[in-house]
Amino acid sequence: MPALPAWPPESAPRLFIDQPLSEGAEVTLDSGQANYLLNVMRLKAGDAVRCFDDRSGEWGAELSSAGKRDARLRMVRHLAPREPVPDLWLVAAPIKRQRIDWMAEKACELGVDRFMPVLTRRSVVDKLNLERLRAHMIEAAEQCGRTALPGLDEPVKLDRLLRDWPEDRTLYFADETGGERFAPAPGPAAILIGPEGGFDPAERAAIRALPQARGVSLGPRILRAETAALAAAAVWMSMAGDWALSDN
């Protein structure tokens, strides 16, 4: 007797649903999601969709109704719990639009737990469209099979960030003027990346005065802010995060 095909198929579209999901739950999709399934993917009632909610994990669902402009999904089967996420925050000064969008997207792909914009004296951007940044994270998670999304904070000034910094979290400070070799150890951590012009001397001194801060070098080459952020995150994941435990 031939084996039945897996359901839902790996090729089924994936969607983030921003509400708790459970077996049998019916979800009305927003207009953008409905348009994607009905007009881009050409799905019909009864077709399979994969969903995740950043809470309970991944679900197999079916398109229970498909109108011209609206659609509903019914959760059929719980496929996997929410993935565990390494305890790494990325703290970065805002940079120009396309570059900060790319940074947020890749931070999600790499498995960063929390994205924290920090305002510095040399920041060229002082306002962020957090809704747009979150949309980039969601799209990355949908495409990469992730079931967890990074937290996304409102921008905070550097002095307040340092004042309120948790006592048990190491702050790896990417210092363009030089620092120790970046060899992260397991434990709660964050990576701090400055703006295009770097931190000014007073900011650098304030960061170094924080007991939890460690000034680190990211190698002999000068990196742009977004490159430095993702290079540092990748190094941390490979040495202290879940990449270090992976057989892949």
C-alpha cells in the first residue's frame, strides 16, 4: 500500500498569525494575507497552509473559506512547539532605512532573541518605523521556517540603556578603536553596535565604565554598521549560542 503524502506538504505557504492558535481554531486573515494566498499562491478552499503564532509553535491549517477578497483558516494539527531561542540581544544604533531593514531581517534569520535600537550622539536616524521593521522580521521568519520572532523595542537613548542594564547580562561592545578578541562565553548576552560615525569618546568611556561591558574587536577590517552587527551575531551563535550545539 503506497505511503500517504505528508500533510501539510513542505511546499505549503507559511503565515504568521498574530493571535494564539489552537486545534480547531478559525482565523480570519487580514486583506494582505488573504490576497497572498488567493491571488499570489492561487490557493482554494481545502488547501493546506502552515502557520505559526510566536507562542505555541507551528500549525498545519486548511483554507476553510475563500472569497474574492477574504479568507479563513482552520487549525487542524499542531506540528511543532515554539523553537527555543538563544538569549542574545542585538543593540544597534539606527542607520539608513534599507540598511536597518536588512539588519532586522537578518537578525531574525540568525536567531537573535531581541532587537533594541539605541540612540547615540552620532546617530543619523532618530525615528524608526517599527511596524516596517517588524514586517521584515515576519517575512524572514515565514520564509526561513522559524516559529519565533525577535522582540522589538522602542528606541532608547544610550545613557538610559546603560543606566538600566541588567546585572547578569554581558554587553559585548564592538569598539572600532580596538578591543579584546571576541570570544563569547555562554550566558545572557547582548551585542552593541554603534552608528555610521561610531561612538564619540564620552559615549565610549561610559560604555567601558559599565561593569558588564566588554570591548571587543571584530577583526582587522573596518565593517559597516549592519555588517558588524550580523558578523558579531554569527560569531556569538557559533561559539556560545545554539549553532555551537548543532550537528548541521
